[in-house]
Amino acid sequence: MDSKTNKARSALMNEKGNILIIIFIIMIGIIILLPLGMFAFKPLDIIVRVILIFVIFTTVRGYLGNSVITLVISAVLIYFLVFKWWWVGAIGWFAITLLGLGFFGMVVWGTSKIVKT
């Protein structure tokens, strides 16, 4: 009887590890929603790009101060992260915003209560 209990415990412990994979997939799915929305709705695309421009400029200005190098670095980052690879900038900004707001903590807590392993 003791060996059956140990086997049941080890099987349960192995299944509980799957919840981490499920949580990770849910987080990736939530982050992917913004670029899909930007692709589908032009007003959302414009709003997110304007927000990204302001976020990039204020972040660079916060680190480097008001100088010419701030404008150069901001221009390069804005070109690549807002116009050329817009989906990378959108995903990064959305992920950092959700992490800062603690949204993923709610995702982890909610999925651990809903998904029974």
C-alpha cells in the first residue's frame, strides 16, 4: 500500500508541473493579442505607435538627459521599434506594462485555481 501511495504522489507531482506550461502559454497568448489588434484595427495601430514614440523618447531622455545624443538614439529606436519592427515594440511594451501592473500575477493565480491537475 505504501508503494501505491508513493506512485500516486509522484504522478500527481509530475502533472502539477504542466500548469507552468499552461500558464506560460496563456501569458504568450495575452501578449500576442495587441499586435493582432493593431493589425486588425487601424485606430489601435495609430494609438499604440504614438504611445510607443512617447515611451521610447521619455525613457531615453530619462537615462541620457536633454542632449543631441538623446535625439539621435531616440530616432534610431523609434525607427526600428515603431516603424520597421512595430510588432516587436508593441509586444515588448505590452509585456512590460502587464508585468508592471501585476496582471500576470492574476493570470498565474487564476489559472492555478481553474485548471485542475
